[in-house]
Amino acid sequence: MHLQHDPLDLASLVASVSAPDRGAVATFVGLVRDHHAGRGVLGLEYSAYGAMAEGRCTAIVAEAEEKWPARIALAHRLGGLTVGEAAVIVVAASAHREAAFDACRWVIEAVKAQVPIWKRERYLDGTEAWVDPTAPTGTMPTGVMP
Amino acid sequence: MRRSVLLFARYAELFGGETVSVDLPDGATVADLIAALRALPGGASLPPQPFVAVAQAQAAPGDRLPLDAELALLPPLAGG
């Protein structure tokens, strides 16, 4: 399982792909940021198309492990998170650092581009919005549209 | 025939539920599905080419909709 409501545990993810012949471990940890598009962020809520998101994560990990001589761990949070909490972790373990760094970077970019997960942010001013990378302002309003 | 479409995040708000039903002819395509969704209340504010998943895979406008495939309309992705 790559999606979970419980807090992410970096150490256990690192341990899950570490081995005596893998001397390089690269990690990416995405944290909830306290600002977005000029607005102060209190927290956010992640939701997903669960079955498809799990399937895409599994496929991304498999593709990365084919492209590089690396083992990959990938986990993404769902549900409510506050500023500073880990939202996503990628760990790539390989014999040497080049494959580890390259695979780690490729996986997080693939997750952002392919995995059906959505983010609803809560702001300091009490408003909320859906994060939408395709919108000019980076967000779309919540609720029924006019 | 009547097809059920899964909705998520902002689109679930837009259509007022986590699924919506549309009537589609046999042999309908993804583009036909989008047109049917656009005609529903709330559908007018969909982007020109929303992301449709057929059997949990991204589909192109010209793709036909298999009879038993799970259909979903996905807002712009925002994971990570």
C-alpha cells in the first residue's frame, strides 16, 4: 500500500529498501508548506481515487526499478494534515548515488504528474480552496460554481 | 445506456455527489461522455478537456467506452 491516513515514517521506509549492497539512499520528503500563492496555509486535506492512485504508485515504482538499479519506497498521506507534516516520501536505494538521486527525482515528478490525488487547502483567513496547478491563481474555489 | 461516472474533489462538489449518471449510446466515446457531463447542472464549468479515466487509466477523447469499464472524471491532479 502506498497511500495511508496514518503519519508517514521515514525511518521504516528507508529500512524497507536498504541492503548491504546498496550504499546510497536518496530521500525526498514533501512537507505541508505554510503558504501557497501568497496566502498563509493552516493545513490541507488530501483525497484520492484510491484504487487508481494505488495502481499508479505501484506502476511508477516498478517503472523506476526497471530504469535504474534501485529499490524504491513510496508513501503518500491522505486525509487532514497540518503545516510541517510529511505529505509524501520517496526513498531510492542503490549501490551508488547517481542512480539513487536520479530515481528519487523521477519518482516524485511521476507521482505529481500521474497519481489521482487532490488537495484542499485551509487558509489563515478561514477560507478554503482546491489546489489546481492548471488554474492561473493555482487554486479553484470550493463549493458549487456559479 | 445509463452509465455511472465516479467524481472526486472539486468535481464532486460541482455535480453535488460522488457519482453521476448519464445516458450514452452504444459505441460512445470519451468525448461523448464529456459532452453529456457538460450538459448536466454544474457541468458548464468543466475545462475544455477534462481528464477522464476509463478502467482506471487515462483515456483520450476518441477512445470508446467499454461496456463494463469503470468511468471517472478527474480534476487536475494535485498530489505530492
